[in-house]
Amino acid sequence: MNDPPSSERKNMAIREMLAENMRLAYVALTRAKARCYLGCGFIGSAGFSAMAYLLGEGLSDEEGIQQLATAWKDMDNEQIRERLVRLQEEGCGCAVYPMPDEAGTSLEYMESARQPRLELPAFTRVMDQRCGISSFSSLVRGREHPARSGFDEPVSPAREAFTEASEPVSGAVLGEAERPEEYSFFTFPKGPGPGSMLHEILEHLDFAHAESKVSTRLIREKLQRYGMEATWLPVVQEAMLQITETELGEGFALCEVSETLPEMEFYYPLKPITSQALAHLYREWNHSLPEPFSISMERLHFAPRQGFMLGFIDLVFRHKGKWYLVDWKSNHLGNNFAAYHKDKLVQAMSDNMYFFQSHIYTVALDAYLKQRLPNTYNYQEHFGGILYLFLRGMHKKYGPEYGVHAEQPDAGFIEALSACLLG
């Protein structure tokens, strides 16, 4: 490409340079701890500087970027000073001094003679808090999306709020007085730390070989990383075997699944939404949802939101042509399998609003598959369902009756929720 640059390309290059100069000026002017001194005048190529743009009143792209240099060059020092003084009078927290006529002259005597009182200007603009990044956890808590932290306990129920620990998690080790009488998965430590550890194991576990030496090494490494006793190794290893070999209600278990996508992160544009609109939608579709879900939505309260929805789906997999989403739940519901019966899990899904989380994830996965497989994917034919697996209550001899919450939301409901959420 040896064509001579056109005026349009030249102006584009100048605009890019000016944008970079503006960024550098912002950094320079906002990093001072006590005071920042700025020399301003027609020096060198100052016509394309950030100050030339800021003080070049009335210039616009339509008039041409080249006018910047001309307008700046036509100003004398007095005109530049007048515009700077105008900024000072507007209360922008600055003071204007003329440069000494002689090189080497100190400004100290000038400052002491005419030192104005500098104050930070009061912020009077109204910030629009509606636009930002939302997530299941931020909507349930009624706050902006936090950094990822915590797992399945009621105080921090969502996967997307997890912050990985680079050091062993404090508080995960049981003291002498806290050691359980029996080492079982029911008495396995509770809280975000142990929950995070289980998620990490399942993220990297080979479902078809949960008893392998590789799996044992994985579990041992995670126990060490999270500062947990090696005594829990056989307990966790047996739990992983039961989790992967439990029939999920669809005629197969995780050990038979080969096409998997763990930790699927998503963002999707979020329309302006309110908690009242969501509650109304769930009331309309109450006939197709478990009874407690629409009632739970009535207690959801958050400020109107828009922007983007963020989430992390623990596992997406395809089996026999159908797509499923999985979320691991390490919640402690009791010390026997009866506490994890599927009927009890409906209440747990409602109490922690996990059903809303699962529907947000379903909207994301459905939109993703429609985009990636536009000619072959259809929700009614190819979406297998939602599987919320309450890990402590899973055992292959009990199958899907315990520890497994399976749901296949009505296609019309997912279409209506997508229309409500997707921007």
C-alpha cells in the first residue's frame, strides 16, 4: 500500500494522536498527591496537545482537526492566560500564575503574595446507577456485581461471586474440638472454602475415571491447597464416585458423558429490568413452574438495572444430541439422605432463589446455542434440562430421587424471560 495519505487519513492519525495525548494528560493531572504544576503556552508542537484541545473553545470535528494548531497558534500568552483564569474562576481547584520573566527565578515569593484558597469542587451531577454489570448474586442482594467470592452457602449462593484463593483457605481446618465423630460427606466441612475446593475438583475430574490414580492425586492436591486434613481423602474420593455414577433421571450418569464444557462464562446485553417486572413474569408463568418459585420472586427487590448480565455455569454438556447445564451445590441440608430428597430440594431451590439463577443460565445457554448452531439447535428438541446437583445427598443406589433437582423449563417461559432480559 504505497498510496499517498489522504487528508481524511491524516486527520484520522491526528485524532488518534490527540486521543492518546488526552489520556496522558489525564494521567499526569490526576496522579499528584499534594499539588501538580503545569506549564502552558505555545511551545513546539503544542497545537496538537491536550491543552490545545481543552482550551480551543468551539472547535469540532466538522470544522476539521487541523484547525486546532491554527487556533492555538493565533492565541497569544494573554489569551491563553485569560482562558486559564476563567477555569480558575469556575472553581476547578486550580490557580494561575504567570511564569517569571527571568530564567531561574523562584515562584515561591509569587505564591506567598497571591495564594488563593484551593478547594475541591463540589460534585453536583447525578450519576445514573442503572447501567452496569449485573449477576444473579447482585440482583438477589440488591447491589452491584461484586468480585467473585464464595460458593453455595446461603450468604453467598452464586458461583459467579467466587474469588479464587491463592493460599490455603483459613478456617477450613477443623480444630480438635470441632472434629466430627464420623468422617462422612454429611459431616464434611461447610462454608465457601470447602465448597470452592469441591468445585475445583469437579472442574478437573475425569468423570469416567473417578477412582483412578489421577483423580486421587487431584483430590489430594486440592485438600492440601485448602489446608484440609488428609483424613478427608477417602471421604471425598467416595463422594466423587457416587456423584459421577448416580443416575440423573435421564437414563444416564455423568460417568457416561464425554462432551463437556466446564466453567462456561457468559456476558449478555441486559435490557432495563425491575424486580417488579420479573415478579409479574413469574406470576404469569406460575402454572408451568414449581409452586414456591413465583412466591419467592415476590421478595426479590433491587434498583432498576441495565447493561450486562454476567455468570459462570459450572458445567455444560451434550449427551445423545441434547444439551444440559449443571450447577454443583455443596449446601449442607442435613446429616441423612432424607434431607436431600427431591421434594426437599424444591424448597432449597426456592429459599436460596437458585431457580432464578438456573433460569438466567438457561437464557444464556439457549442464546449461545442459537447463535452458534442456528440451523440445527431448537430449544424444545435439543435442550435436555437443568441439573442442580446437591453433592452431599447423591448416591448411585438412590438415583435421581435424592440430591438431584432436574427441571425442564417451558419453552414459552424461557422465550418470555429472554425477551425480558436479553438486550
